[in-house]
Amino acid sequence: HDGDLDILLTGYDGAGRVGRIYNNTAGSFAIAVNLAGVAAGSADWCDFDNDGDLDIVTSGQDDSLAARIHVYENGPENTPPSAPAGLTAVPTGNHVTLSWNAASDPETPVDGLSYNLYIYYDTGGYDVIAPMACTSGPCDGFRRVVSLGNAQITTTHVITGLVSGHYTWSVQAIDASFAGSSFAAGASFNVNNPPDAIEDIANVFEDSGANPIDVLSNDSYSPDVGETLTIAAVTQGLNGSVAITNGGLDLTYTPNPDTFGPDSFTYTISDGNGGTATATVYVEVTNENDPPVAANDAATVEEDSGANTIDVLANDNLISPDPPESLTIITVGLASQGSVTNFDTYLTYTPVPDYAGSDSFTYTISDGNGGEGTATVNVSITNFNDLPDAVDDVATVDEDNGPTLIEVLANDEIFPDVGETLTINTVTQGSIGSVDNFGTYLTYTPNPEIFGFDSFTYTISDGNGGTDTATVNVTVSPINDPPIGTDASILVDEDTIFYGTLGASDVDSSSFTFGVEVYPTHGSVAVDPSGLYAYAPGLNNTDPDSFTFWVEDDMLARGYGTVNVTVNPTINVNATSTVPESNETGVWMGTDINATFDMGLNASTVTSQTFVVNSSLSGRILAEPGYDGNINVTVDPPQDFFAGDIVSAIATSGIQAKSGNPLAPYQWQFTTGDNLNRFVPVDAGYLEPVGLSTAEWGDYDGDGDLDIVLSGMDVNEAAVSKIYRNDGGDFVDTGVSLAQVIGSAAAWGDYDNDGDLDLVLAGASGESSMLTEVYRNDGEDVFTAIGAGLPGVALGGVAWGDYDNDGDLDLVLAGISGESSMLTEVYRNDGADVFTAIGAGLPGVALGDVAWGDYDNDGDIDLLIAGEDGNGGATILYRNDGPGVAGWSFVDSGEMLTPVTFASLAWGDYDADGFLDVIIAGTYPCEGTCYGGEIFHNDGDSDLGYFNWVDTIDAGADGEVAWGDYDNDGDLDILGAGRLDASNTIAEVYRNDGGLFEPVYDASGGPAGGAAIWGDYNNDNNLDLLFTGEDAFGTLFTIIFENRGGWDVFREVTSTGLAPFEDADTAWGDFDRDGDLDVVFAGNDGTGPATTLYRNNGDKTFSPLPAGLEAVEASALAWGDYDNDGDLDLLLTGLNDAGTVVARLYRNDGPGGPGWQFTDAGQSLEGVFDSAVAWADYDNDGYLDFVLSGSDDTESPVTILYHNGGSASGFSFTDSGAGLDGLSGSAAAWSD
């Protein structure tokens, strides 16, 4: 009746007959009713009882194929009654009275309800009364059925005959339609009956020990069921003891020793539910013969010894008060390793053959009156030695293999003995090898160069006298023998080359390849694969030497040999010092060249051909050297060198001593500077000389020029602090009253934002008195101490910086703050002349410095500190992480920076990449103490660490470092001053050449313990220098150096007359010796290969000059005076117009025809392109040689060193055979 149609369905579903009603719920059908299944029939709806509900009729065959018809009435729905409540149980003895409140039902009157009851025995696990319609368990109970009508039905029920235990019960109401309510919530009760203990009788024997008596077997817990009786307590007998066992389920009675007769005791039982009962046990103890005591025995027999008598009765005993008895052996047990025979009063033991060890058996004795005793005999069978068994062995070894281990004992036996250790007693020798015995193993060594079959015998011992002998059969396998290098000893004259051939021997081969294994210590060696070698002992070396070579046969087996070298010394003349020094840079262009020797010279041997000076830009210097008649030779060039000229001076072996001894050839190089002295000390008024000092530039009076604050110890060791006003380049002591301190630090800064510079000054005002004061600039040379209450520090640093980005300058202090304490703290500027310590948690440092800088570009300044922290030097970069829970947060960045003391720090972006780099200078640990500074580049990469070491500078320890663009080229250069080492001081300017720092100005004796700072004091747009401190001799000074300009600032020069080239090389040189540099180009000028010589017109223009040079591209060019005629010749390589690879040497023959005459010298040289060429006198003979490197005509890389044979050979060039690696796309340069 829900308004939608349901389905009635019958039939066969493949498994059986079915009948089903499917309920339609919003179009979804589900089985609602299962009917008796029929098939081959019909099903239909009908209301046969006219009650308005559809009934059903089905017909057909059921699963047994019988015909069936079913009529189903759709009846009204009955409502079951409510569940009873108020369940009460009253147990009395073994019965219980149960009661409950009446239930209710909408269709059946209360008095018409009947009730269905169940009771469950929890203790025993069964139903006493089970319900007829139970929800679980067996449903075999009963129900009380009410008759129709209003009969009075009781709500009380009594059950009797219950056993003790725990019960659960419940009840349900049944209405007139037999519909039952749910069962009421279960209730419980307990029932218990006391047990019944019954007397017992027991018989035991004298000395029988603990006798169990089952007293519970006749006791009862009836009528209870499911209980377990236990013995709760016992009394003791007069002649025996009673014990409860097995958790109260048993007891034992133990008669006293040697006592017999009647005895009794009581016991009390419990049913576990509170019930108890007591009964008596009557015991009769029967007299019993006391058995004898058999004692264990021990016997020792020998292996394989036959029957051994053992008197086992000797230690066995009879027990009193038994009458006199005699003992006999009645039985013996089996032994596992022998046999036992009983002779009544003794027995014998016979061990099994070949057994040694332990065994045991038992025996039993009798006293003749029924008493028996058993004991064990432990037998030790001592070893009777059996011979060991040596087993033959087989081994394979390689020819010439040396001793080979053969473990012959591995397969030998000691059986049947146990516990023995075999050793090798003796060995025989093989016919083609030797045998060595090491006791537990042996080695076999084949004779040299022999292979085949061999054998020998060995004899073993078991350590107990047993021996045996076996044979070892050996196969010696043939192996290729490595060659043996032939050792050699050679005698070589000093400063000469020895040529020889290496040797080797090999029984298997005669084909060898050689090479160097260990190079000589002093000299050099080159070895050809064929064995040819050349050895040079090294210039002026006379020490013994050696080298090791390897040799391989055609099977690649390798051997070694050694060549020992004795150098025959020659007493040479040696150069001891030179001016300029070797590899010196920045040399004055008008310098003389001087060499000092260790003995007097033969004047006739000192000429321009034996003492040679070559200029890289003007060629051979033809001036004759001057000789002082003793040990000095000097060349005065007729004209100055060019700036940047690389000059080589060579004292050749043509120079001899007065005694005739030759000169050990010596060559050195130097590079000229540009002769400009750019930093000049000036007289700018009297400035107080101070040490342990500080100095800072600052325009405190706002007049547009830089003033100075200076503080430290004066020449009288008194503290002094002064402000000097810059009056147009002259400095005037203002007389401003400042605290007089030493070990000082000072910094200008506008802390009160009033537009003028204020001052912070810190230092020591006495031996243990430190001071830090902030002075407010009140104008008109008036500075007022504000009394900021800052702690005093000395020998440290101070720095202004707005760490919290609030628009006013804060302050960091670091240094010694007391006799034994150090401080580093940041103070917040709270306005109104108040500075508050923020508690940044920084380690205290002294002898150091502090510097603000935003290294990570996050918009706030970070803090770098360095100095002595009590544990040595420290350098720590703290990242500014802003406000935190505990205050402002400065966090150690973890950057690995060099720890220093006597420190100076400077931030600066020297490579203009947007990230601050840093210089850290001071002293740091090495092998002793190192002085100087280190430059760290900031990569801006937080993942791998921001800073990487770049370079070092000499200056900065116990001084100061600073960045500044002194040459106005747009990048930061470096000023450093301080201690060079423990005894010397230095001031140095380093020019920034694209990230490489070149020292360009050296003021020896620069300040230490003071200041070195940049500042344009005269407003000429050039940074000047201010130095204050002490020099290496302890002299105090304060000096200003004026920057006069003229630095190497490069500006493009136009309209030079030079044509553009590509794929080209260029070489400067004064080929016409007119005092200015000319230039040659070789490359592609846009039309093809071209080589053009340009003469310098002296007015910053150049003119092409016909020279007859071959046109090439992919070229290399080098000027050099190869024929020592005083003018530059030209070496040229490259690809000509026809694509041919060429190398040409052109001799400079001076002016000729319309231009300059360069003549092909006709040298046979290897043509190369993509190449490099470089002149140098590598053998110090006074003639220029050259190296050539590039791709040859097969495009294979080559490198050849050509030797100049000099005038004696007509200046012929030959391959020196130096064996250099072939290279292409190359560059070449000579240097010592």
C-alpha cells in the first residue's frame, strides 16, 4: 500500500525452485519475502478474505517434482509486549525465589500475558532452564502458555535443587498472539553447599620417604556441581610429617627415620566457595629393612688393555640398626665403550679396541635381606698411541715463482686417536726444486728457469711417537721470464750531456722496449723506446744522482735497472747577485744591468757577445759591458727601455775566470715599469706622529674638504687625541677637547641626524682604564661629550651602522674592556643621546676590527668581527636575521673565513657584481706566525657558501686595509699597511686589473699599529693617502701622500692609420731603433691573408711600410735579434694565400727600396698554423733560440725547440730534439 507496484515471481533459477516478492522502492527492487519455491506453474495476487490486503496463490512443482498449491494470507501486524522489569532473586540454601514486575501490551491485557523464563549456570556453563525462543545457544527450553481470556498469571517463580555456583537469569513477556518481548536485562545470584570430608586409612613403610595419600577421593561436594575440592590445612603426625602438595589437591606423609607403628593427623578441605570440612587420617608405618648404600667409583684403564678388575664394594656400606649382613653384586649395567663382567664380589671392565676417553656403567648391590643400592663407575681409558696416516699430495707451481706454500697436513689423519696435532718431521728434496719445512706446512721453490715434474717425500709425527710418510707430486708450469735491466754506472762532466744506451737480458726474449720508471733527483733524463738515452746533471750540479728505467719484453713482462751517475765537478765562475733582481717587475726604464760573480774575471772574455742583453721590444743591446777588474760587470744601455719591456740578461760560458775556469751560464729576466712616481709626500701642516693609533677622514665642518681625527700615543708615550681642520690643503689643530686615549678607535657618523658629523672615540686612558665616548658636533669646532654610558674598550674597533633600518645610526664596539675581559656588543640608538645594548650574544674580541656590510643583499646590514677571542684568532660573519622572540637576532653564517688577530677588515664590491667582497688582514697561524691579508670573493650563492678565497696581499697585519679607486678606472683598488713580518713594515697599493690585484706602489717602512686610509684631501678627484703609526724601527709618523694622477687608465686612440685584421697575431717592436714602438700584423684583412708592417710616426699614428713579408693568416709573430746585430729580426708562421703552411725567419737588413728590407734567412723550419712562437736563449750561449708550436700540414699538433748554432754555424737553426708535447691553437712563453 505504498502507491507503487511490487513483483511476485516463481520459477526455476538453475539451482532450484524459488518463490519471491520483490518490493519496489522508488524503482529499485529488493527481495522482501521468500515463499515456498514452485516451477512449471502459476502465481497470482488475490484478496480472498476481503480484508483489503492482497493475498497470494501459487501452484506448480516443488524441488521433488510434486504438484503443490500454496495460499498465503496477508495478515495484520501484531505489536509484541514490553520487556518485564524489576528482576529480583532471593537464594535460600539450594533453592531460589525469582520475581519481576508485570509487562504491558497494546493488544493483550496485562493479566493475559504469560512469561518465558531462563536460568543459566555460569559456573558450570549450562542452562538450568532454557528459553523457548532464545537469541543464542540451544533453544530447547520451555514456555508457559496462557489460555485465552483474562487469567491471572503470577510474576514469581521458585526453583529448587540448585548446586552451588553463580547463576544468570532473565524473563520475557508473551502476548495472546504468542509474540514475545525482548528479554529483560539479565540478573544474577549465587548458591553454595558445604562439602563432606570422610576419614581415611593409609599404610606406609619405614624410611619410605614422602608417601602420597589421596584423601580427597572419598570426599564429596554434593549436591553442588562443578566445584573443586582442595586441602586447605593439615595437622602433623606424632611419628611423621605431613605436607600439602600439588596446589592443595594432594598431601604426603613422611615417617620419621627408623620409626614404625601407628600414627594419625587431620586435614581440612574447601570447596572454593566458602564451604569447608575436616576429617582424620589413620596411618600404619610398617617395619622395613634398610638398604645398603652403594658409592660411586672411579677407575683408570689403558686403551686395548683387556679385562681390568674393579673392587666396587670397597667403598659401599651397610646401614644400622639392620642385623649383620654381607654385600654382593647382583647386577651390572652396560658400558658404551667397553664390556663389564660380574663376579659377585668384584667385577671386570674391558675397553673396546682402539678407544681412549671416558666411559661409565652402573652396578647394583644387595644386603641379602631385600635391601639394594646402585652406584656408577666412571672409567677413564688412557690413550695407547695409534700411528697417524700421511696421504700423498699434488701441487702446481709456476716457474721462478719463489717459495710456494703446500699444506700437506690438510688431508692427513690422526684417527682413531683424538686430540693430537700433526707436525712435519722431515722432508726430502725435489730433483728440480728445494723444499723447506716449517713444521705445520712446507714450501716448494723450483730451481731458476726450470719447469716439468718433480716429487719429494715428507714424514709426519703425531707428537706421541707415531709417524708416517707420504709423497708430494709437483708440476712446475712454464712462465714467461721478465727481462732484467742491466745496471750501469756513468761518469758525466758537470754542465754537459751524457748519451748512452740502456741494456737488458732475458732468457725468453731479445726484443725490448725501454722507459723511465723513477726520474733522477738532481738532473734530467730522456729515454727512447729503443734504449738510447740522454742525461743532463743539471746546471752547476755535482751531487751523485741515479735514475731507474723499466724494460719490457714482447710479452709485456717488465723488469727494472738502475743507472748510477757520478758528476765530475768543474770549478765554475758563478753569478752571485744581479741588478735588477731576477723576475723583478716595475723596474726603472733607465736602469743599468749589473752582475756580481764569485771570482775575478778575465777581462778579455767580457764582451757584448759573452754578456748579452736582449730587449723584447727593441732587440739586442749592443753596448759593451763595463768590468771593474774584480767581480762586477755592468751594462749601461744607450737608451731607456720601453715601459713593460721584458729584458733578459745572459752571462754565457764564454766568460772565464782569471784562472781560466769557465763561467756557469746564468740568465735572468726583469720587466720595466713606467718611471712615474705617483704618490708624493706633501707638507700639509704639522700632524702629530702617533702609534697604537687611529685616524679617520671626515668633513665635520661641511666646508667641502676632508678633515682628520687622530688619536694614539705620541713620541713621549703620552696619549693624544686631536681634530685637524683642512683649510685648503693645510691642516690646523682645532684644539677640540677630546679624551686622550691610546690603542684607540674612532668613527665619524651623524648619529642625531642633524646634518653634521659626530664622533665616537674609544681607547685606553690609563693602564687598566678604558673609555668610549660619543661627541655631538655642535658646530663652530665645538664637540660635546653626551655621556652615553658606553663601556670603555681599547685595542679593538668601533663602527656606525643602522642595523634595524629605523633611520638613525646604531653602534658596534669591540675590544679589551677590562684587565682580563673582552667585549663585542651592538648598541641601539634610541634617540635623545641614549644608546641601549641589545644583547646580541657576540663573542668578545680584541686586537681586531668590526665592519658592517649587507653581504647577502637582503636589505639589512650584517656584521663581520675579527680578532683575539681568548682561544686564538677568530673571524666570524654574523647574518642580521631581524627581530626575534628573545630580541634582535645575529646568527653565525658559518662562512669559512681565515681566523686572524691584529685584524683589519674592509668590505667592497671589487668586481661590480652587486655582492660585497671582503679583505681580511692580520696575523694567522702557519708554521710560526703569518702576516698579511686575504681577499674573499662573494659569489652570491647561499647554497655552497657565499665566500671563496681569491688572493693574498702582503700588507694589513697590525695595520689597516681599505678599498678605493685610486686610478679612477671604475673599479676598487686596495690599500694595505702594517707588518710584513715580525721585523719589517710595509705600505702597498694594489691595482685591480679585472679581479687580479697587481702591486703598483710600495712604501717600505709603512705604518704598523696605526692607520692607512684613502681620502681626497685636496679635492682633485684623486684619492690621496694618510698614514699614521710606527715604522720597522719604532719611529712614529703621520704623513699625507698626494695622488698626482697619471695612472694606467686606458682610453681608445682613434685615427691611428692601423687597418683591421682577424684570425691574426700582432707584435710590438722597435725594428728601426728610433726609440718608439712599431707594430706588425699578420692575418685576414677582409680580402685574404695579409702581413703588414707599421712604422710609428711618433704622433700616435702609424704608416704601413713595404717589407716583403709573406702574407699569412692563422698566424704567429715574434721579434728577436737572432744574429746579434742590434736590430730586431722577425719570425712568422701561418697559412699563405695558397693554403700552404709556412714558417719564415726574416733577417732585418735595414732600410731599402721603398720601405724596409727584411730578407728570408732560408732556414728549414716546420710550417705551422694556429700556432705560437717565442724567442729565448734557453742554453745561455748568447744566441736567441725559439720554440714553435701549432698544426702542421697534416693538421697534426707539433712543438719544436729550435737551437741557434750562432755565428760559427752561420746562425743555422736545428731541431734540438727536446721531445716537447705537440700542441695546436697554442700559446708559448719563457720564464725562469
